[in-house]
Amino acid sequence: MAAQQRGSILLMVLVLIIVVSYVLTKFVERANVEIQGEGYYVERARLRLHAWSYLEVVVAVLADVKAIDNAIYAPAQGWGNPLDYAQIEVPEGLNVTIEFIDESAKLSINELDEGSLFLLFDEMGFNLDVSQTLTNTLLDWIDEDDEARIDGAESREYSTTELEMHPSNQPLASLDELSSIIGFRELFFDDDGVPNENFDRLSDVVTHYPVQMMNVNSAEPLALLSLAGLNEIQIETIEEFLAGFDGEPGTDDDNYFANAGELSDVIGETERGVPLSQQISVLTVKVTVQEKGSSYSLIGTLSTGLETSENGETGELEYPFLFLELREEPGMNNASPS
């Protein structure tokens, strides 16, 4: 009898040990997840601070170049690698990449008229009927009225489609908005709504930012051909001039145009009213910092012709340029809590 009692007690103790072990295991697993989560947010905050610091370096470099040359023209001025320009050394183990997009190498899609849009789509290789439809559905989306153009579309036409959106009757706030416009969803996005090659080509030529004069120093051939009305010989001559003596763009001997006189000396006189300039008016800067599998990107779009002494996005920091937009972008390899 005593042996049976001892056996029962031993069994109960074993069961209790198993239960306690299971509970402890789950507790440790949960604690690890919480620790990883806290570590993620601490790491994110640290990388975010780095990104802001390097963005300030970029802005300071641009301000220095503008003070010397009175304008921002092209990376050939020496600001293409701002960390080298400022003699900033990146800490070991930290990877920093800085990318520039000259928004003024394009024209505002919200400002283009019917003729310019039609020529653009035609140069992109669309047939006449498709070019006409794209032109008019886009203009109907932007204009303030509800009267559909020929081959265009207003709310009544959208109600017969599977598209959930109706015309906003205001300027595009982003090129991604094109996915809601009849004709564009099929031709500029894939079945999952992801921008395709046509979208990439279009985004090299137009922007939603308020740009009315195209910077010839960085404009794509398609933009110079369809929107500036230059011929292929003029465009080729521009490319040869910008590439410098070695003929390779992106090298130390690259050139840039600083005024209209230099441009006319190279390609001859252009027609009056051609929307060409030699300066960057709107510039997007993307700073990405990476370390040990974590990354953080900070993207700022600034106007080089406007100044502000205070920026609401960044507290009391003073910038010599006006930021039009600031946003964060998670990296593809960002560490995240499980």
C-alpha cells in the first residue's frame, strides 16, 4: 500500500515537473519575442537618427554648392557623392547609400495640355486610338467638370467598370493614382496593380510635383523629344556634351549646362517657348542606412528655389531649402519582431 502511495506521489511530481517545464518554455519563448521586438524598435530608432544626420549632410552640401554657383545644375558640380564632398567617414559596419532623383528633369503631368500628352503617348509607342484615350481619360480625371471628353471618362463612365474610384477632378497627388484611371490600369500596371515598364518610362518623363521647366542636364531623351520638341540630332549632341571627353556619363569629366547661351552654342537656337532650363528646381533625396540585416530609408523632396527657416516635420532644424515632402520607407531586409 505504501509503495502504491509513493508511486502515485512520484507520478504527480513528474506530471507537475512536465507542466512547469512547459510553462517555463513558453515564458522564455515569449520573453525572447518581446526582447527581439524591443531590440527592433531600438535598432530602428538608431538607424533613423543616422538617416536624419546624413540627410542634413546632403542638404548642407547642396547649400554650399548653391552658395558658390548660385544654383544647383547637376551632380557634375561635385555634389554627386556628398559624403566625400563633406569628408564624412561612415562608421565601420554601417552602409550608407544616397540616391538623387531630379524631379525637374521632367514636367508636371498636371500641367500638360492635350497636345503634349498625345505626343508623349505617341512617342511611347501607343497607337493613335490608345494615345487619344489615355490623353482624354487623364484630362477628365484632372479637370474640374463632370463632362466627359470624346474617348474620355467621368463618373458615369466609371460606374460601368470594375474600378472602385471615380475621377477626383483635381491634380494628381501621386503617379500611383494613375492605377485608378481607365486605360492606365491595363497598360501601366500588371494584374496585381504593380507598376510595369510603361509606368517606369512615363515616370522618367513626368512628375506630380509643380515643375514647369525641364532641366536639360538630366532630362531623358523621350522627354526632350516629346515634350521639348528637340530632334534626335540635338538630343544626341546634348548627350555627347554632358558625357565629357571620355564619352562616359557619370565620370569625373562630365559637363553641365549653366545657362541658355551654353545650350544654344551646342545645339543651336530652339523655338521660343520650349520648356527648357538648366537648373534643378525640385530634387528628391533618398538616404538608406543598413547594418546587420536592418535598414531604414528616409526620402525627402525639396524645392531648391524656396527657403524656410523652420520645418514642421523636423522641429527647429533650419534648412536653406523648402521640403515639399518627407517620408519613411521600410527596407526589404528590415529586421522585425517575430
